[in-house]
Amino acid sequence: MNKDITCFTLTDNDNIIGHITKECDRVKRTITIGINEINSTQGIRKILQNTDTDFILIYTKPYPINLGYKAIERMADYLMTDSAGMTYADHYIMKEDTRLPHPVIDYQKGSVRDDFDFGSLIMFRTDIFKKGAESLMAQMEYSFSGLYALRLAVSRIAEIIHIREFLYTEVEDDLRKSGEKQFDYVDPRNRNVQIEREEAFTYHLREIGAYLPQRNRLIDTEEGDFAYEASVIIPVRNRVKTIDDAIKSVLEQETDFKFNIIIIDNHSTDGTTECIEKYKDNEKVIHIVPERTDLGIGGCWNMGIDHPDCGRYAVQLDSDDLYSSPHTLQTIVDKFRAEKCAMVIGSYRMTNFSLETLPPGVIDHKEWTDENGHNNALRINGLGAPRAFYTPLLRKIRVPNTSYGEDYALGLAFSRNYKIGRIYDVVYLCRRWEGNSDAALSIEKINQNNAYKDSLRTLEINRRIGLAEKESEGFIAEQFEKWELCRKNHEALKDIRTKCFNIGGNNIKVQFNPARAVSTLAKLDKSSIEARPCFLCMKNKPEEQDSISIDAGMKFSIRINPYPILPGHLTISSEEHIPQTLADKMDMQLPGKVLQKVEDYFGRDYAIFYNGAKCGASAPDHFHFQAARKADIPFIAQWNEIFKSAVKNETVEMPNGDLCTGFSVNGYVCPIKVFISHSGDIDTELLGRYLDSLTSYHDEAEPRYNMFAWRDAEGKFITAYFPREEHRPSCYFAEGAEQIFVSPGALDMAGLIVTPREEDFVKITETDIKKIYKEVSSWKNHI
């Protein structure tokens, strides 16, 4: 099959373009894309706009390339299978006039580093490229990370295939040694790039279900009986030139606790053993020579932490390095005590053997945040130094018996569940010299190391997938275990009575739920509200009720609703006692941000909803949302059918490059205004015009409406506004047989009418339901 190719290059150099088109007659067009454009979202859009062929070839260097025989055709061959999305290949590099083989490694689930080596020539199937590009619409407008985000998107829907054939020769433009390149990601000059990359990667984790919300699990700093509070662990082999300095660096530490040094001498042959033996009379120095001869650095660490005199905290010091002052150990232990974290990571300064600073200088990993550091850890190549661990937990997790990446594996494992403490002051000196094991590695060794770390990431991602959802189930289960009222009310939902009506093709359910009488019959006049304590304020919550604190631009508390309408019913209330008004917070984009946080903790099965102060809110004096599973909300469950009646009103491009489209939905039992985007934002001008078109009421801070927000199966962000006229229908205030106690909130408007009295549940008719919707809805702008 002879499928055509569009090629994109960073330069309009005639030699490069001519060579590519000469070598492959299937390349129908060669288009120049700027060196700064190729990594931007705009660049991805430009590629799509200029492609009408089956394949896209991108050459990512501005230098001449020498294609091997039928190289481009070979890359296209690998894209002919249904599962393939992108290909890359082994190649040669020209380095100082010498052609050297440059094999690359296989792509796996954990190959999420932004510096993964694909070589300079990559090819995509255009249909897969287009699907991947669509996911960028839901993300920020990238200046540096468009191609990275696209590659992650492609990996979610298709295979990224490594061709183990040397297909071309490229010019090597970075002649630095491996030891000099490895710190590029923490160079302050690259900070803006790394912020974007973290954003793109975090989006990827959410898409594959591996994102974890903030980790707050703490340790008990008093647990266990330890003769020493801290032990410095030093694995060493053949470091006679540096080991004495390292030992002295520890012995000079000034602390308010007992500590020791455990040195695991892994069969040194250069005089290192004799150097350590000089300290045999010092009770702080424990010298271990293993019987085994198959131990890597990780295996030596395991021997150290298993020693009976290992302290409560095990602290790293490499045999090449030094602590920066006599206060390092105290600073680390103080961090454990203050934050009760399971692992502490410090900051270090790169130096030569004379302790003179080397570029990039201080490595402090300030990209780490408590909210997202544990997620971003999967993207970057290291977490910092020195590393210190809570010994009881480290003994359970164990250290991989390797001499590369063992520290990184521990960082991933600890951060999966536990809070990590960070020290941003320099407490460690990392000495670089020709004897460092990573100073100048061969391409084979670099590939081996990178493949191993990618495998660690693959393992960790697989362990994290679904973990947040399991934790949310655990949160709810724990609430049921210790809060009898909540458990009984939620269990009662299993036996709740419902009946269904089909009104104009819409499925409307009526639920008999006596537990909701407290809300349906609530007095909502000003004096009644002021007379009762606010049940959404943290200080008034029941002692049994747990809370998850989230930051969506303002602080909220997620709690289980003890009087549920649906299973897993949540309340998301502001931590500040402010009125129930959403319209004045448009610029904060709260529906999208709050939904994202709920999804982070409880999975993508949830939608959030909002009851205006005069539209069903039982706490009109306290700002809050609620959440329930999409499948349990009739309106959302039948959304695809309802949307067929939608009339498109207007589409605008938002500042983030995303499109926001407004629709009027006319095929439902009441009017609905819908806004659809990808990013989770709503255009504020579009929304503002809609809200301004609704009826305003004296002494009310916003128009009357209910609102739902959710993501559909394709990831589109949907907000639906149900405009309201009356708070309660006339039947609520009727007397005798005409009275039906229904006080519609968001869920009622969405097709789940709640009746707390059995007599109302039994007698309500289709005519009653139509009248209720007609009276409480606003038909002002209905077409």
C-alpha cells in the first residue's frame, strides 16, 4: 500500500529538503516549522492544518541528515498495523567527524520522561496524530510542551514502536558528557519549560487513572525502641580517596540525639577497608563487610538498615560526598519530627574536589509541591539528596539490589502513600570528579540505566492506577464504619422506592425518601436560618464526619452527605462561611476546578451540582456544591439522547486557546442552557451574557438556577444551567389532598423528584410533574 507522507522540518535548507524528497518519492510535501514552534500547541495545530496525507514525518533538528536506504519507507511500514501510532529508530551520530552507532530503547508505559531519546526523526499515522492533538484542546496552551503532550496522548491510544534498525545518520549537537547532561531538568534556566512539562504529565496521569491526590499519611515518630535516633548509611567500594572525608563529615555533626555511622564496605581492594578500620575504636562507627559478593548499593543499604543498631531514621551519605555543615543531621531529624513525614529529601550543591561550585550549582528541586510532587516524581529522573527514611517503613519496602536507580525506586514507593518532607537549604555537597561512576557513560550504559528507570516508572504507574478510587471507597467505608446515622441512611437507599414516568421522551424518576424531610421541609426564611447553627461550617460538623480539604482557588471541604439522595452523595462546602452565590465567582472557574478535585479523589464517575440560594439549597447561607455519580442522575444518564435537541447558539475562543460553545436544549421537560469546552473552563463573557438574560430578583445576589458539571465519555467538559422562577411549586403550599411536598433542587430538575412523604409518592401523577416543572422553571428565553 503506497501511502503518502507530509514532512515537517525546522529549516528550509534546500539540502535537507532535497535529500528527504529524493530518498522517498512518497513525501509529497515538505513544510518548514519554526524551531520554537515545533514544541508549542500552535505548532501542533499548524502540522494538522497542513497535512492531508496518511503519515506525518517530523525532523526535529536543524542540521543535515543522511537517510539510509529506504529509511522513510521502513518507518511507514511499521505504521501499517492498526495498533501503531508512532515510530522511531536506531541511528548513527556524527561526532567530531566519526560515525558512531546510537541505539535507542523500547518505549514502555513508564517512558514518560520529557527527554526520552527518540532520535531526530519520528513518524506518526495522521489519524492517530489528530486524535492525540484533540486531547491538547483540553489542556493549557503550551509554548514548550506541545510535542511532549502529543506523544503522551498518542501513547494512550496507540503503540509507539521502536525500530531496531539503523535508518539514518544525524549530527550530534550536544557534546557534553553524560554526567553533565543529567541535571538539565533542574537547571533554573529551564524552569518555565519544566512547569509546562509537569502540567502536561499531570494531565496524562489523570487520563490513565494514575494521578494521586495530595499524600498526607504520617508516621508515628515515637513508635518502636531505638538505641540511636539516626544512622548514616554509607555503602562503599574502592573509594580510598574520599571515604575518610565522608566519615569525618558525619562525626562532626552536632545533634541533640544519639547517632551512628553504618559503613557497608563492599569488598574494597584499594585501601578503603584499611581507612575505615582506623575508626574501629569509635563506638559511632560500625564497619560491615558482607559475606555476599553479589550486592549492589541497594543490597548494601538493606544490610545497613537490618543492623540491630540502625537508628529510627536512616540517612544517606554517598562515599564521594560530604555534609555541608555540622548541622545537617539535626536539620533532617527536625524535619521528621516536625512534619511526621516518612521520607526527607534535602538540597545539595555541586562542587569539584576542591569544593568549588560547579554548574548548575544548587540542586534544590523547588519544582516539588506537596500537592503534586509525588505525581511529578514519575516524570523526572531524580528527587534530590540527601535522602533520609523512616527505618521501620524502609525495612518493609526494602531497597532494590542495584547500583543505579535504587534511590529513585524508594522515592516513588514512599511518595505513593506518604508525605515527603523537603529541605530547600543546602545541607549536602555532591562532589563531581573523574572517579564518579556516572561521569562519562557509554550509550549502552545510558540506555541500560534509562530502560531500568523507565521500568521502575512502569511498575509504579501500574501500582498507582486505580489507587485513588480505592482510597475513596475506603474513605466512604470508614465513614460508614464509625458513623451509624450515615451508614443507615446510605444503606436505606438500597431499598428506596422509585417509580418512573416518560414525559416527552424524558425518563423522570420519583423517589420516596423520608430521610430528606429535613431538607424538603426546611424553613429557609432569614430568621430561621440565622437561628440555627450552620451545619456546613467545620466547627459544627458531627465528630464522626471526616473531611478532605481541597484547594480549587478557594478552600473547600469534601464530606459524605449523611442524608443522601443517591449512593456516594458528597457535599463540597467552602471552608469559609460565605453566602451561596456562584455567579460572582465566574473568573475563578470553580465548576471545572471543583469537578477536577472530586475526580482526583473519587474518580471520573462523578458529576458536581449546585443549588442556588432560592433553588433547593438547604444551606443558602453557606457556599457549597454537591456531587453524585453520573450514572445515578437521570438527566446525565440520558444526555446523549437529550443533546440531540440542542440548538447551537455561539462559539468563542477562550484565552487558553480552547473553544467554548453555548447550546439551548429544547427537548427536555424544562429549559436548559449548556456550555461545552474541553479544558474545564467556561468563557466568562458567554456565561455572563446568559446570566444577565435571566430574571433578577430584589435582594438576591444572583439569578435563580441549578447547575451541573461533568465530563462526558470523550472528555468534554459540560456545564448545564437550569434557569428557575420559583423556589417551590404551588402544590407545596396547597392544603388537603392537593398538597404535595416537593421542593425541587438540582437533582429534582435533573429528573429525580424527591418526595419525603409516602402519600405524595403514591399519588403524584404525570400531570403533577409537568406542572411542577412548569412552575419552578424559568421560560423567559425558551425557544
